[in-house]
Amino acid sequence: MPNNLNTQNPDQLIYENQILQLSVLGGIKLEGLDRMRVTIKVQLQQSSRPAVRHNLDLYNDTQLEKFIRKLAEKLEIGTSIISASLSELTEELEKYRLNRIKETQEDLKPKVKKLTKIETDKAITFLKKPNLLQETNKLIGESGVIGEETNRQIMYLIMTKRKQEQPLHVISFGSSGTGKTHLQEKVSECIPQEDIINITTLSDNAFYYFGKTDLKYKVIVIEDLDGLLNALYPLRELQTKKRIVKTIVRKDTNGKTKTIHLIVEGPVCVAGCTTKEQIYEDNANRSFLLYLDESKEQDQKIMEYQRQVSAGKIDVYKQEQIRLSLQNVQRTLKPIRIINPFAEKLELPQAVFKPRRTNNHYLQFIEAITFYYQYQREKKYDKDTGEEYIEVTIEDIEIANNLLKEVLLRKSDELNGATRNYLEMLKAYLIIKKKKEFTALEIRKQLRVPKTTQWRYHRQLHDSYLIKKVKQKNKQTNQFIITNEKEYQELEAQIQSVLDNCLKKIRKK
């Protein structure tokens, strides 16, 4: 009988030769190549003698010699035969373990899809459409994203920028149940899945134990930032410095202490969701902030879609095909240098907070649009280096201005997102009722806001001089008025004016 290791059952590896059958019960551990602990069962071929079972490390000579003598005594055969059989078994187990480790590592690697010529041609044809972004937005909607037309375009372009050396980041804000995770999940499904790393929760130091290039040019999608509260520092460093380094001390095989540097390289694109805006201020400063649509109209759109799904009127197969098509479009995009010849002429409104970072985000977002339109831009070459590049067009800036209007408005607002939403709903209610004055109780009932939450909103609005108390005789309940009903529209007009003026100057020159 030829030597043979039967691995059909990984929990019972059987090795046989003409004299012995050796069974490794429970299989072998893949980690720790410096040892091979096994529970082994040895019996003679075609013999009624009882089998011998033992637990030992096949790499330990002392244990092995004792076991060989024990087997020779119980089975009444020569030690040389047993020694040769165990040696052959060890060789086969080593080969088996190394193959399993290699297979496991291959399975863990994301499967990169190679496009066929037909798929590539189809993707390039799509990328050459003159109304590319509108067509893309339409497909994102048809893939299952309801409403959020502007937010989904911004998020898609930010995730597209992952392939460049200066990626962008995004945080979605909204109260519980508004669909933050749904929006992020569905948009990320339009990106090649080999470039997506989904994270639900993570330990404090987990980022340091990724492979050196495991995160490079990837989109890290975080379902809930609250689950990563203690891991946010290395994440911020990865965003800003594009690499993180941790120094640890370990003992080598000789027991000597050794210093090791754990290095994880970026760049990465980070997308996350949260309801707690102020807690993540450091992360928010590095990211685009998207506030979800919490209007009744959006509620109606989502509920109508849910009814259609329940009624079986949504073609799930078609949605999946659209997502795969957009993934192929993304795979067709190639890293390329982008130059913005109009950059020196672009200005941000003075009202924008944290202008340095916001200015860089603005410029990088314009480049993201140019990157997406790369098949429609003339390729040029640097005279000194010969490096290929494309240039930003005025149309790219115009698209960016239209998409980022709300983002820049929020960046210029001294109120946080939740308080601003409350104030705008309050204004709308007073317009409908044709009133100027209101009580906290009245608004609380109409807008269904908890008392403690409303108190927090009112404190911020009062500190910002956007509401004030009105003293009235013979009334025990406090009355309030809004000090400037058009302050948000005025801020919006100011931002729009600055952006429009920049475009006008560029067009004139």
C-alpha cells in the first residue's frame, strides 16, 4: 500500500503504510509553526491488537522517543519501523498544514474581479456620457437608494476618490431611524467590494494589526461610530498622516526581548454614521458632513418603497445588476494626476468655520469630479517629467458648487444639525399658523420633541440670539419669538454669491 495522508475529514487525518495506520484525532492547529501537538491513534494493519492513543508534540524528541518505545512494547514491532512511520507522518502533516495556511490566506484576500473586454467597453461608454453624473445618480436611485439625491451623489464621489493620494471622508448625521446606515450601505454596494472594509465594532488597537497595505486605497465603512469610540484616535491619524505606527515589545524564540514596529499604511477613505454630532468633532473636521433628509416627504417616499417591496413590485435582480454595473464603472477608473488651473481663483465664504480644512476639502472634491470624468478630459503630459495628467474644467467647479451648497451652508452655521432642523421646523410651523410668538409646550406637542431635548435646543438658540423671551403681563407661561426669521436664507444667499462670483471671474478670464 503506498504512503498516503487522507485529509477528507480535517478532524481525523489518517496516514497509512503497509504495516501501520496512524490517525490524528481532532486535526492539527494551523497557528504556531514551531510545534505540532497532536492526539494520535496508532494500530497495526489487519490486526486484532487494540490501538494505542497518545497526546504529544511531534517536534519534541524526548516525548517522541518515549512514545516509540511504548508503541514497540504494546504492538510488538521494531522501533525502527515506528520511527520511520512517525517521521513520514510528520512530513505529510507539515505539507498539509502549509497548504491549509496558504489556502486560508487566499480565502481572506478580497477577490478582485477582472473585467472582460465587453464589460470594460460598456463601462467606458458609460463614463463618456455627457450627463455622466446625472445618469450615475439615476442608477444609484434605481439600485435601491430612496431620495437623498444630493447626499448620495456626494457620498458616491467621495468613495470614488479612494483611488487618489488625497482621499476624502464622510460622516452621515441624523436622528435614530432616518436611514443613515441604509444610505451608506447602499452607496458602498455600488463600489467594488474588494475595496470596501465593513466594520461594526473594533477593539482599541485593532487598526494596528491590519497588514501593512491591507487598508491602502480602501473605503472603511463604519456602521456606527459609537461602536468605535476608543479606536477613533488611530483612525484620525490614518486619515491625516496616511499611516499609523505602533511600537510593541515581544520575545523571540530564544526568549530575548525585541522591539517591533507595527506599520499600517493608507491612504484610506472613511465613511461613518452617528446620531451624536458634537462627540465626533475631531473626526467631523476631517470629513464632509451629510445631514439626512428628515422631512415628511422623505418619510412618504421611504414608506411607499417599503410597501412596493412587500407587494413584490421591486425587481431585486435588476437592482443587483445595476450595482454590479456601477462597480465595473469604478474598476475602469484609473489613478491619474489632476491639476486645477483655476485653484488660485477659488474662494470660500468668510462665514465658513475651520476654513483651512474646508478649503482643502472643497478643492479635493472638485478633483473627485474631474477624476470621475477622466474619460472626457484631454490627457496632457508634464514637459519636465513626462507624467500624464488631466485638468479641472469650469464645469467640474460648477457641479461641485451645486452639490456642496448645503455642505458649505452647514459648515458656516453656528448651530449644530439637530438644532438647525428644529429651528427650521419651528419657522415653518409659525408661518403656517401665521404667528410670531410661541410657547415651548405648544411647539413640543406639535413637533413631538422631548422636553429635555427641546430645552437643549432652546439654550443653544438663546445663546446664539436666534430666539428670545417676550415678557407679557397676566401670562404665567413664557412666550418666545424668533429674532430673525430669514437668517438662514441670508447665509445661504451669501455663500451662493461668493461661489457664483468666483465662477464669473474665472469665465471672464
